[in-house]
Amino acid sequence: MPAPTQQKIIIEEIKEGVIVLKGGDLRGVLMASSINFSLKSIDEQDSLILKYQSFLNSLDFPIQILMNSRHLSIDEYLASIEQKKKEQANELLRIQISEYLDFIKNLVQVGNIMDQSFFVVVPLARVESKEGNVIEKLGLFQKKDNQKTKNFDELKTQLWQRLEYVAAGLAGLGIKSAPLNTEEIIQLFYRLYNMGTKTVPTAPTKE
């Protein structure tokens, strides 16, 4: 029997905008805007490539770039337009709204409309902590809860410094970015593991 999905997810918890993996490693996630590279001139494209290369070479830690593509659902939008059509007293405007609805429906049927989101995952391994002896890093002794909290806060500070550095590098490329908070990270993972689901439930957190 295949293992349940929960056993394949290596996340221990998500708190304070930080993904805590089993084993203590941390991950932060930046949501990033995009650039229409094909609309740039040749010189602008070459400049972007060089800046991107320089940005990657400046990193002393790995990053992961994630693109999430989903079919865009406009059912709610069409329903709102249909309601406005029913409420419209002007016959000419009702005809125009009806024609607009037909146009949008035909456009959706012909074209494959996608909604794309871009994310940058920034890691921090627990063993990269600047403090703590080897025995603590190996987890040979159980630590007190207040010490665990202190270590998390220290690691989170280091992770946030990395996120800020990556965000600054992306800004140099003309890409805006912002860190996801706890709820946004939960929603992201829910969408990734439930691609066909439109609604996102409120999941419990440990904050």
C-alpha cells in the first residue's frame, strides 16, 4: 500500500513565516514578480542576463526557484457579470453585456489561460547556526524548551538576513519580492498538494 501523503512531507511545522523541516532546517519563501523578457531589446536582455549571473555568483548558499502554473478559473467573474446583466434596466446595455459574456466564454474555450506565480525558496541548515556546540548540533542531548526557542529566534534572524539579501538582488533585476507569512505558506502548500481544489481551508498553525 502506498504511503500516505503526510509521510512524504518533511515539514515539521510552519510558524512565524518560517518552514521548519524535520531535523531542524529552516526555509523561507519569497513571492516574486516576473519580467517579460521577450519584450526587452537585445541590449536589455543581455544586461539582465549579466545581472542575473552576477546575482547568482554572489550567493554563498543555494536557492530554489519555483513556478506554479494553474488554470485560471473565471467562474466567479462570469457569475458577477451575469448578475449585473440581470440587474441592468437598459436593454441596449444588457445586449452589450451579453455579447461581452459570449466573447469571454469563447476566449476561455479557445485559449489556455494560466495563472502563474513565482517563488524563491531560501534555505538555512540548522548546523549553520553561529552558536551552539557540536553535541547540540548533532542533537545528542535534549534541550530545554526555552533554549529551543532561543535557537529558533537566532536561526530565524540569519534566515531573514538571507531573504533580505535575495530580495535586494532580485530588486537589482527589476523584480519585486516579499516574504510569505505563515498563512500564505500554508495556502501555497495546500495548492501544491491539491491542484484541483479551488478553495483553501484555514489550517491550524503552531504560532
